[in-house]
Amino acid sequence: MGRVAFHALVGVLFLFLLAPVILVFPLSLSADSSMAWPPSGWSLRWYAALVQHPGLMAALRNSVLLALLVTAAALLLAIPAALAIARGRFPGREALFALLTAPLLLPTIVLGLALLILFAGYGLIGTWIGLVLAHLLVAMPYATRVLVTALGTLPAGLEDAAASLGAPPATVFRRVTLRLILPGVAATCAIVCLVSFDETVISLFVVGPRLTTFPVALFRYVQSRTDPLVAAAAAVMILFTLAVVIVLDRLIGLKRAVGG
């Protein structure tokens, strides 16, 4: 296959994969009362309707706060776990890593049903504690993998050198290890925040009538309406995700952030 044909094939594949995402933007600018292609006119009315929708805005605030809480909790748990896995030499180290990343192997609907059964017995359905624990379950594997990779690329001799000069372990971690893995920490924050904000399936099982998330609110919205407001919401989420990735790449670099 020639170079031109190969690039053409790659371009067609990219277009096929990105076509649904690209179509969201013109649909979000439609002046029609229902989603139709092509739009009969152009307007920003659905972005205004999104901002003025009290239920969706309340759910959006919940999702943002939830993502921040999950990110903080994931860092507090994943950093010590990653240090133990990357630096420890104890029996069961591989089993610990497998356990922390196991939720990636299970279908989210299975996890959601299991959490529903478990949380119902403790009154955690529709509570902030229940939502944080549920999202933390799916976010921890990503946090652990990224941080273990970041620590794996860090020369252990630097920490040994600091320790040999009399620095206690806490000081070595704070002034050497943590500073060197900051790109990995930043990548962890970005990935966990996006995973939590986007989580829908598990959230459907653990939200309540008074506490819901933005993806769940959108899911319920499309069950009764077919207007372009959903496209406007999707466009905002796409732009937000793209902005996070671009900022991470500009400040740190994606390859360096994930430990490449």
C-alpha cells in the first residue's frame, strides 16, 4: 500500500470515528425545536436554554463538586498505594496492584448493580458518601496505573541519595519524589476528574431523586425530549474535555504526564 493510500485510509478512519462528535456542534447551533439534519437555521438558543435549566445546572454543580472530591480522595489513596507497589518488596505486591486495577475488567453495569445492593443496606443510595465511593471505585484503577508508571520511570537512586544525606523518608518523599512525579500527579488529577464527571452507568444505580449528576440528568432528559439542548450540553462537555487535555499538554506534555 502506497503512502498516499495509507494516509487516505487513516483519514477515513479518523473521520468515521469523529463524525458523531463533529455533528454535535452544528446540531447544538440549530434553530429548530427538535433535532433534525440539516438544521433549518442557526441560533444560540439552546445554549441559553441549557444555562437557564435549573435541573441541569444543579446536576452540573453536583458533578463538578463530585469530581473534585473524588480526585482528592483518589490522590490520597493512590499515591501511598503506588509507592508501595513501585518501591515495596513484599509478598503480594502484584496481587495488590491487580486488586486495585480489577474494576477495569468488570462491566460497569455489574459494578453498579453490586453497589446498589451493598449501598441499599447502609442507606448510602442518593448520598454524597455513596456517590464518592462509587466513583472512587472506577477512578482508582486509572490513578494507580498512572502513578505507578510515573514512579517506575523515576530513578530510585535519587531517593537513595537524598536518604544517604540524612533526609528522613517524609522529607525524601516531599522534596524529591513528589516533585519529580508532579507530571504524573497532574495527569492523575485530569484523568480522574474526567472519569468521575463522565460516569453514567454506575451513577444511575446510586443517585437519588434529590441528588443526581449531570450525565444522569441528561440521560433522563433525552427520555422525554428530543430538542437540541442535549447537543448543546454534549458540545460543552466535549470542549471542556478538550480544554483539559490541551492545558495538560501545554503545561507538562501528555507523554511526560503519563510517564512516557
